[in-house]
Amino acid sequence: MKRVKHMKTRSLWMSAVVALVWPFSVLAEGYPDRPVLVTVAYSPGGATDFQARIVTMMAAQESYLGQPLVIVNKPGAGGQVGWNWFAQKAKDDGYQLAAYNIPHFIAQSIVFKTKYSIDNLEPIANWGADPAVLIVNKDSQFNTANELLDFAKQNPGKVTISGAGQFTGHHVAMLQLAKAAGVTFKYIPTKGGVKALQRVLGGDVTAGFNNLSDSYRSRDKLKILAIADLERDKEFLPDVPTFKEIGVDVDNSSVNFRGIMAPKGTPPEVINKLAMKIPPMFQDKKVIKKMQAGGSPMRVMSRDDVIAMWKERQAYLTDLLKDLKKK
Amino acid sequence: MEFLDYLPQVFTWTNLSILVLGTVGGLILGATPGLSPTMAVALLIPFTFQMAPAPALILLGAVYTATVAGGAVSAILVSIPGAPANIATLLDGFPLAKQGRATEALHYCFISSFIGGAIGVFVLIFFTPVLADVALQFGPSELFWVAVLGVTVIGSLGTTSVLKGLFAGAFGLWISTVGYNPVVGEERFVFSEHLTGGINIIAALIGLFAIPQVLTMLEDSGRSGSVEMFKMEEHKLLASFRANLARVKALIIGTISGVIVGIIPGAGGQIAGLIAYDQTKKFSRSKERFGTGEPEGVIAAESANNAMVGPSLVPLLTLSVPGSPTAAVLLGGLLINGLFPGPDLFTVHAEVTWTFINSLLVAQVFMLVFGLTISRYSRFVTRIPNHVMASAVTVLAVFGTYSVQNSMSDVFVMMTLGTAMYFASKFGFSPAPVVLGVILGPIAETNFLEGKLIAESGDGLMPYFFTGTINVVLVAFCFLSIAYSIFSEVRKIKKQREDTA
């Protein structure tokens, strides 16, 4: 017993000395020595949850984190419950991370009194980007986006557009399109993207904004008119033009980015280590294969790129949503 | 008969052991309050990452089938539905158990689940091309009327008084509006931070059913110190089979309701059992026996919620539009294996797809066999002393509620609703209408709001909600259902007056 105690004291002393001499790297060296929790603010089985589970599946490998990333679902109020909890209650010791959805959570933090904003969250890395596409039913009278816009100009208030909920990428794309073309649409928010797609397939709405991946899967029952991104999607939809190409000023602000973030106050060495180790983990061959099989478009981005992207979106969305603000 | 070509594929050692594992595990998960079929399937998907497509889907399918049936076990034995789909099972299942007929009730439950489930899978096999487009006919207006049809059932559920049933239902509808609404994008009635996420259906379900049950158990055990909750008679399996098959009407009504509700996307299996229960009651000559331990009630409810499983996959496999919340999660399981819903599924991936569908059929058999085995041991549950049972149920209730969304707020909501329900039950209110209100409220409301938005930019509100064949048929059903309830209530009162006079 005595010896154990002695050893314990000695190791304590040693670590204290080391900590004094080389305080920061020690923290990062030992990190992580237990599983790390990743909060997903949506239900199990949804697109974000599904992708988060795939991209984190290799974390336990020595070359990445050496410890598993464990997904914990805290759904509710379109993500607000989980993100509020994360910004307020999550420990900033590096063992609690969360998945983010852009532009969704930034838009929410602008419109609602949320406990989170880009100021109290630290991005780690981005894994995916799903652009919104403008879709109509196969039997629709419209064959191009411009035909739809012309119709909307002549029939104000008659065009309905479905999308996944309020202040999501789909909603942002709709607002942008309405503003750029100088028309008004009636937005039909549904609970989740699958429901929004169903409204288009069933002919309940004139058109819809939906995820590229989901629309691509139902392409034989749809007409995909345009893509709200800066470039065409060469892999899945090489023939679908961007809005810019057809002369409508809609950029990539509605692209749904997904990635991992930490609460503010997490030690910088831990953040740096995660920012270094996680992007290669997203690019693991097995991860890429599973993501491709699921039809989930990937876009791995480093921490610095994500910081810039968050700031850009914050500025743009504050302007776009200023009339909808509820604070 | 293409499915027969692929039937042998199911009978490999790997697939069979996965089926056994999935069925037994599913029955246990299903019987645990809080672990609904949707959650069970969602949590299993990551485990299938390392498996080949066919075994992975077989596992998910077997778990889906077994959890739906397993939820009836706790409904019958301890009066807590394992999932929302089992509420209707409880209404007559628990009274049966109280009379010492728990084994018999469980027999009915698994036999009817098997019959309903197998027919459901056959519908999936033979009618998928015919039924595929039916799902798309159900837009916001149609779904709104489906929910209203559900609401008309509320008054007659499990209470002695229609008025009290309606009050309880209205309370349920009201609390379902708490929280963030996805269509209007606003928060409502959020006077406490714990209510931001709204009233979770599972939390409400567990609280309303389990907590009053626990408090009643403690009340009784203090008074008499009774060791036995209720006695249990042995029941011959063969007699159960005979009795079950004799009740053809309940089986037919249950199975048909389940199949129809399964195909309608968004209605969810949760109301399949309730609609079947209500219809069976209306068509029965001995209505007054329902709610007091009528086997037909259990048979209708269980055949319906299992008949829902197969058809809920019809719109999923053809259009990637899920017919139930669990089917929505299953979509993830398909995608990760590279199986995209659509025509390809039955041509390019025919082997995996048909093996999966066939395994659903075989899973029904396993579910029957293991379910009946479990029924034999259920008497041990009923021998547990009340105070032990009460603490076990409390632990399960808290654990089950927390695990749904990893949220302590849900546990507070569960406890509050449960305690309130305990006092309300002293005045003759019952929990089933409240839960039904919580389930139907959001379906009716979001679809009405969506429909209203669409109607305003089109032909206007009245034409949108009252034209179209399906709308008209559903509205007619709603009127019939209400008229019938009033009619039978008036007749009941008249009869009572005659009796007393």
C-alpha cells in the first residue's frame, strides 16, 4: 500500500514538474484518454445523425484519436434544444463536442433568443456539404427555373415552395431566390427534408428546395431545375445549371454544411489537436466508401476555413433575415 | 412469385442466427418502456456498418417486427405500453391479466400479431406496384382528416364517461402544442426551460401510464401487505389458438386497419391499433365488455399494429417515402448499404431486397414461437410483490424516459404528468385519451397549417380541404364515427333509464 501511495505521489510530483515546464503540450499529449461525446441535435436516423455516425466510426484508431467518438442525440425544437444545452452546459475539457448544421444554427441564433451563436462555439472541422436544389414534379408545366420565375412574376403569391422547416438551408435558398428574382413565394415548411420532398412528389406544392442527395435519389420522378451553389455538381448532376449561370444572383449561402465543433473555452492545444487529427479521419477510405454508398456528398474543410465560412454566413444571414428577427 | 426464388437465401446459418438474435432481442427491447421500435432500429444501424447488406437488413427487419409485438408484453402485465402502438392492447389486455388470464392475453397477442404481421408482409410482396402511388395521394389535407378521424375515437376510449374522455383528449391535444412548432417557427407555452423541446410522446406515455400505476401499487401494498398482485391461471396453448381463430371479425378488422394505416405516410402505426380497436368495438354486439377484459380488443389491436409493418415499407421501398416513423429510420439502413429505394431495388438489388422481405416473413414465425415461450414465464412477473414491482417500474420509467432524447427535462415532464394523472384517475379520467391527444395533435395541426398555407395561394381553404375523393371519403367517415358515438350514447342512456324505471 505504502509503495503504491509513494508511487502515486511521485508521479504526481513528476507531472507537476512537467506541467510547469511544458504546460500545454502535456494536456494535448494525454488527450484523449477516454471516449469523447459528440452531441447531435437531431433524432437518431436523420441525415445529420446518420452522417455523424459514419464519419466518426474510425475515431478509435490509433492514428486518429485512439478513443471512440460517441454520438449522443439531444433532439427538439429544430435543433435548438441540443445546441442550447451544448453552449450552456457542455464541459469545455475537450470531451464534449457537437455536430453543427450551417446555415441552420447561425440563422436560428439570429432570429431567436438562443443560448448559442458563433461567438461561443469553436469549429473543429467540416465533413459534408449538401447544396439545395430547386425541384418540381415530373408532370410540372415548368422545365426551367426561369419559366417558374416568370410564372411567379405574373402570379404573385401563387407559387408554393416546400422545404425542411424554418431557417434551414432550404428556407435561406427560397429567401435568396425570391429576393434576387424580385418575386414572392409562399414557403411551406415541413418537419424534415423527406416530408418536403414528398410534398413535391405528391404534387401538393408548385416546387421545392431540397437536398441534392435526396433529390438525386428521386430524380426519375422529379425535374431538377437549378442548384444553389457556385459550381455545378460534376459527379451527380452535371447537366443541372447553377442559379448564377441562368442569370439569377443566388450564391452558395444556403449550402448545408455539417461538421464538428467544441464549446468556447476548450483548451487551445486540445482544439489544435482535434483540428489536426479529425480531417484525415473524415478522409479515411472506409468513411468515404460508406458516405458514397449513402449518397452523402462530402466536403472536408480545415478549422481555419470553417472559421472564415462561419463569419461570412453570419454577416450575410444577419442582413437577409433582418426582417424576420424575433428577438 | 418471384419472392419464392429467393426464399432459400434466408435459411443460411448466419441469417437464421441473426433472425433469432434480432427477434429475441427485439421482444425484450419492445417490452422495455421507452425503447420504442423506432429507437431500437435507429440505435442498431451503426452496428450494421460492419455487416454485409443482407444480414444487416435482416437484423433491422427482425428487430422492427419483434419490438412492435414485444411492446404488448409490458402493456398486458404491468399496464405500461412498451410503445405508443400498444396503448389499445392495454385497454383490454391489462383487465384480462387482472382476472388471472395474463397467459391467455399474451397468447392472443402473439397469435394475432403473427397473423396480422404475415398478411402485412404478403401485402408488401404482392401489391407493392399497385399501392406505391397511393402513398402520394395523401397530402396535408388528407392527413389532417386522418388525424381528425383519430380524434373522433378519443371520447370512447377506456373511460366510463364520454364527457370525461373528451376532456382528457382535449387536455392531450392542448399539451401537444407546447414547444417549438416547425411550421410557424414559434415557441408556445414555454414557461419553463424544460418545455423548449415540447412534450415528448414517449415521456407522456410512460408518465401517464406508469406513475399512477406505481402510486396505486404502493397504496395497496401499504394497506394489505399483499404478496400477490393477481393470480395466474394456466392456459392451454391449443385452446388459445382455437379461441383466437374463432374471433375472425376482430382479426379481419385489425388487419385491414393496420394495412391501410401502414401505407399512409406520416399517420404512423401508433394509431393503427387504436382505430382497429375502436372499429371492432363499434361492430361488436357486446360493446360494454370492451375495456373490462374482452379478448377481441387485444386481438384487434395487436393484429393491426403488426399488419402495419409490411405495408409501411411499400412507399419506402418504391418512393423512399416512409410509411411510419420506424420505416423512416430504416431508410438510413437501406442507404448505408447502397440500396436506393426505387425500381433498381427489385432489379439490380433483387437478391438483397427479396431476402430482406422474405426474412420479414420468417421473422413473424420466430416472433410467434419466442413470444409464446415468453408468455409461459410471464407468471413470474405477476408473482413479484407490489413494493418491488413499484420500484422496478419507477426505475424503468425514469431510465426509459431519459434514454429517448438523453434529456432530464423529459423525466420532469414524465413525473409531473404522471402525478397529475394519478389524482385525475381518482375522478374517473383515464390516460389513453390524453396520450392519443398528444399523438394526434401535432399530426392534425402541422398538416392543417401546411394545408392552409398551400390553400391560401391556390383555390382557398374550403375547396382544398373538402374536395378530392379521399378528402370526401375521410370527412364522411368522421361524420359517421361521430354520429355513431352519439347514437350509441343516447341508446345507452335510454336503456339505463328503462332499467332504473
